[in-house]
Amino acid sequence: MMKSTKKNHRSRKAMISTLLLGLAISSMLLGEEANAQTPSSASGSSLTSEQQDPFLSTLGASSDEDVYEDLYEGRSLAQTARRHNKNPQAVIDLQVAQMTEMLNERFQQGLLSPDTYRAQKEELTDLITKSVYGQTSYSQ
């Protein structure tokens, strides 16, 4: 029983980490544009909110809190997407594209060596896919 509880705790922790990764990516990529548009979305429709946050839109979630709640309850991002009649692959594709853009920028700025850049880029899709499906490299 104790082992199962620890495993569930690690799984929740991994899923929450996934959520935070997705939110961080969205925030960094939207930057000032999202901050400038936030007041209008507070009074606006969910369509405006979805247009501002491609992560939530692709996931089919209405808010960060909804995603957090799903992850806390043990659902993966893939399960959340399916629950909202969305394709989990679209979530993977979005996160891979966003992370690739960030890697490219870091490489162009000289913050990553060519070897580090290649290594991170090579494992990116697998890492994000596992994360979206709630799998971790440290489970079991």
C-alpha cells in the first residue's frame, strides 16, 4: 500500500511538472502580447481566452486551474485532451514546436553548444510525449 501511494505521489508530481512546463512555455512565447491582452479577456468570451493561450485551446481546457485540477486528480494531459474531444498528438505537436523554438533561440544566442542543442532537440519529442501521457523516466 505504501509503495502505491509513493508511486501516485510521484505520478502527480510529474503531471504537475508537465502542467508547469506547458504554462511556462505559453507564457514565454506569448510574452508581452499576452500581458497586454489580459484585461480584455477578463470580461470577454472563452474564444478570446483560447486565442491567447494555444496550450489551453489545444488541450480543450477553459483555464489553467481546470488543467491543474485534472493533473492533481491523476489525469494526464492526454486524458484531459480526450475528455475535451481533443487529440493528444496536437498537444505534443504544440509543445514540441514551442520547445524547439526556445531551443533555437537559445542556440542562436550562444547559450547552448552545438552538441547540447542537438542532444536536447533529439530527445525533445520523446520527453514531451512521455510527459503528455503521464509517463516519467524515474517511475518504478
